Amino acid sequence: MGTKEKIIELTRQYYTEQLQSSEFTPGETYVNYAGRVFDDDELTNLIESSLDFWLTAGRYAAQFESEFSEFMGTRSCMLTNSGSSANLLALSALTSDKLGPRQVKPGDEIITVAASFPTTVAPIYQNQLVPVYCDIDLGTCNINIEELENAVSSKTKGIFLAHTLGNPFNIDAVMRIKEKHDLWLIEDNCDALGSKWDGKMTGTFGDMGTESFYPAHHITMGEGGAVITDNPQLKKIVRSFRDWGKDCWCDSGMDNTCGKRFEWQLGDLPYGYDHKFIFSHIGYNLKVTDMQAAVGVAQLKKLPGFVRSRRDNFAFLHEFFEQYSGHFILPQWQDKAEPSWFGFFLTVKEEAPFSKNQIVAFLEESKIATRTLFAGNVLRQPAFADKEYRAVSELRNTDYVVENGFWIGVYPGIDKQRMQYIVTAFEEFLTRF
Ligand SMILES: Cc1ncc(COP(=O)(O)O)c(C=O)c1O
């Protein structure tokens, strides 16, 4: 056996000895809302990539991008170092002058919701654009379509929305408004990997979709994300913003992919200036390392099973909670939606005999993790308070969710035993009333 084979074998042994255990003691073991689910395949891929010592994006990144594009049914996938970076890249791409009359310029408006993860809306501010906030519907926690229709002004250039907690927003309605007003659409698919609308993957309807591979998400690389698109021009622009702003599209370690590396003349540079060092955008470096991608390659194989577990866990909880629909607004979804759920969201009704804070405190004491709907209403967050924006309404449902909403996990790490523990704990609390 060669040295590498020995290392791989020992790695598998290490996994079994040190990492495999998942013993559960009710009331003692924390039932998290999300987390990494992996086995020795992720670990051996990680070790193999470290032994390659390529470090920056390489063979695993290329493999992941190709396999992920195939899984999603999209033409291209560009890996990046986080979902937040993917959001930043997707929106920044729209500010490229290569888009001619469709270029998004400072002061233009982007429609979104305030019930968001902060880095879905942060790129709007970071690009000197103006967010236009619409309210959400209770039950789906997705954009209210009537408000979306009313939000469009002569300055509106795009729509940037997440499929909240894996639940697809009304894609037919959003696409109709996008097309009617010739707007860009970016789908933040970070919480919705594997969700479908009318049989097609969410994230592939808009001009671009974004993904996150942070450990809480459907699959993980530790840190990681991606932008997906079918549009070759956007692909090139996203890559440029991701890779320092360069005009050249060679992969790391490659030269002269265009076949005329020393035959370009751009800007005021002399003819023949090395294309590798011509910059067409004010860019970033948001690339992924090959070790992250290596973990992702192993995770991707498990994704269909993960999606099934999430749906099963969600269905189990939904069935359980039907008896308590007097106390909670239960999750709702559109007829064409097949969500790959990120979590199970509960909104405590006004008439319930307990508050959200009471039930959340009980669950956390019972070692069951809860989460809010991310930033809740970003406008109530210190970072966003004094920034320019437009709101279509008072965002009443958004505020209702801030005060009364929370969610628990459905991730594949919650097995039958843990699921049973969760519903028993809820029963204990709810039978008090
Ligand atoms: C909807 C949504 N978008 C974007 C992100 C940011 O992803 P990341 O943590 O990979 O930066 C998250 C975070 O988890 C998210 O929930």
C-alpha cells in the first residue's frame, strides 16, 4: 500500500473512532436547528485535496462546478467563498458597463423584503442602490405579490429575493412582473437548495441564483457559496468580479485560454499588454479553495437523500402541529412549490395563551434549538437604521413575525428519536394551556 492509500485508510479509521458517534440522550443532547451531516467520504476528500496541495480552486472546484450545474439544470456555476459573497457578486455583476442600457447604476432601485438574511440586502447598499421593501405574507414568509406590483417605479431595475426557509416564493407572479417591467431577478437560493417550482429547480428561474454552503445549509463546504446562471455574459462578469476584476477568464494556474493573451488593447493600455493583468471591473477576490470544494464534491452526492430527510421531517412536524393550528399559523406553500425545507416556521397567533418568548425559552431549556427569521425586519437593525430606502407599506406582517415567529430545524441530523423528542417537548408545553 502506498503512503497516500495508508493515509486515506487511517483517515477512514479516524472518522469511525472519533467523529461517527451520534448518541442521543433526551434533555441532555442539544437538538440543533442545522449542522454538518457527513461521513468518511468528506474527510478523505479533504485529506486528498490537502495532499494535492494545490490550495486554490483546482480539480475539485472544477468537478463541483460541473456536477452542481448538472444537478441544478443550469449552464454554469461559479464557486465562491460564501453565500454572502455570491449575493454580492450577483448584484455587483448587474452594475457592469458591459450590460449597456441594462446596467444598474447608483440610485437605481432593487425590490426586496425586510424579513431577510442581512447579506441578501447588504449588496444593495454596498452597490449604492436603493432597496425597496415589500411586506411578506404570514404563513409563507415570502413577498406579498400585490405589494411587489405596487413597488415598481421608473427607477426600479431589479428584484432580489430569497426563497424563505426553502419555501419558493410565487415564481409565476414574480416572473410575470419581472418580464412586464424588464427587470433583473436574482434568486437567493441559499436556504432552498433542492426546492422545485413546477418541477424545475429554484435558483434557475431568475437571471442568477445564489447558493450557500455554510454548515447550516443543505450541503456544506465549511464556508462556500455559488452563483449560477444560464447567461454567458453574466457568467463572465461574475467571474471577473470574483477574480480581482480581471478581464481574462483563465482558471487559476492557467494561461492563454483566449489564445491571444498578448493581442488585446483595452482602456488606455498599450496593445499587447498581458490580458491576465487587464481589469475591466473594480473587483474582489472571493474565490474558494480546493479543500472546500473537495468537501462539497462528497456532500453533493448526498444531497438527494438530504432533501428527502428534510421533507420527511417537515411532513412529520406539519402533521403533528395541525392539532395546534388554533395557537400557531402553520407554514403554507404554493401549489406549484415542492420545498426543500430549511426549517419549520411557526408564528404564534395573537389569541394564543402563551407568547413566543415563553415557548422559545421552554424549547431552549429543553435543549431544542430555535431561530428567528434571520434579521427579522432589517429596518429595525442598528446597521440599517439610517440608510436610504423606500418601503411600500408599514410592513405589518414583517413586524408581526419579528415579534411572534420562530423556527426549529428539519435537517437530516434530526433522526426519528430526536424528532419524537421535539414533539414530546412541544406537547408538554402546549398541554399546559
Ligand atoms: C437566505 C440567505 N442568504 C444568504 C446567506 C449567507 O450565506 P453565507 O453564510 O454562506 O455567507 C444566508 C446565510 O446563511 C441565508 O440564509
